Amino acid sequence: MGVNLSNNSTNARNAARPLRPLSLVVFFVLIGVAIGWVVRYNFRDNLIPRNFAVVDEGKLYRAGRLTPAATKSVVESKGIKTIIDLGAYEGIPTDEKLAQQTAEALGVRRITFTLDGDGTGHPMGYVEALRIIRDPANQPVLVHCAAGAQRTSVCVMLYRSLTQGASYEQSIDEAMDHKHDPKKNPKLWPYVQQWGKLIEQAVKDGGTIEAPQFRAYKPAVTATVPATAPATSPDAKPSATPAASTP
């Protein structure tokens, strides 16, 4: 059986042939994308808190989920006493643990709620969150979810209506400024229209809302931090105080 020397030599020449210009372009584009991701998630998010903004100076601030370094920056620059997490790390136990350790190291009370990523969820989650946010003893407060676009936007819309008399129609623009896209998430606006005023009423009168169509409401979980805890680095050893459910 003969060996095809012609094909072998052709393959060898092709293998030794340098990358074509188009291949080089694709290669460098991929390298650029990789560098961009490193900068985005390893440097920028440590320096610039994700989706951060002032809602009510000295009382309420908003953001997406933050790195320990970004959390430290916001806590120290704004004097944050309480962090309200609307479900940023649900299903990610390692990140949840890191966020709690960071809050404990900084001497900040952190309270977590379970709401859905599209901004919906059991209305009592928003009721309880807003009661905590509006209590002057807890302020200044930082509220955040994962992206800071859906759950956080709903919470801010309700807060502005309760405390500033802003209509939902006025504050939906703010939600879109913070990356809420009605085309990608068509559930948020109908949810606010259906449940918003009921949530506000429950916040004010201390009532509850029955909403069996949503997954069962879980009371908020508070990471208890001593009132005299120093504002130290997130790298410091966390408090040994266990988390406890609020009544």
C-alpha cells in the first residue's frame, strides 16, 4: 500500500504557514475581551461600586452586589449602618458567606430577604425591607440585589412613593437608568402596579399581605453585629455571633 507523499507535504506546509490576517484579528479581539473581563471584575468593581447611586442622601443608597473592597468603600464614605440584601447571593453559599463576613468585619448590620430576580416575589419581603429602611435608627441604609436593576428598583420606587410622594410613573425612569429594561423584564411594572399600594399600606399600618401565588415568604435573616464593633478591614476575622431570624 503506497503512501501519499504529496498530501503529507501539503499538510506540513499548511501547518507551518503563519496565521492569516483575519485569524490574527480574531486572536487579538479575544485577547482584548479577556483583558476587559479581568479589568471589569477584578479591578473596576473594587474601585467603583456596581450600579451605585444616592436615593436619599444620608438615609438610603442603592447598588448591585459589591465586592468586599467596594462594600468597605461605601460603608466608610457614607457611614452605612445597615445593608439590605434583597437576594443577591441566593443559591451561592460561598458568596453569601463572604458578604456576611464582610459586613461583620465592618461592624454593619446585614439583613437578607428572598425575592425573585425579576423584581417580583412575596410582597412581604418588600414590606419588611421598607420598614427597616424607613426606621431612622437603621439609617443610613444600603439596599442592593444582584445587578441593582430589578429588586432594588422596585424597593426604591416604593420608598420614593412612601417618603417623597413620587408616583410610580415618575420613578420608573430611574429604574431604567439603573439597567431595568421593560422589554427584557416585562414583569416588574405590572407587579408594582398590582402590589405597590398594598405594600405601602402594610408598611404604614403594620399589616400583612397574603399572596399564596408566590413562593412561601421567609422572614428576613439578620447577621447580628455588636453596636460597638469597629469599622475594620473586610479581611479582619469575622465575629463568631451566629445569624438569627428576626421575629
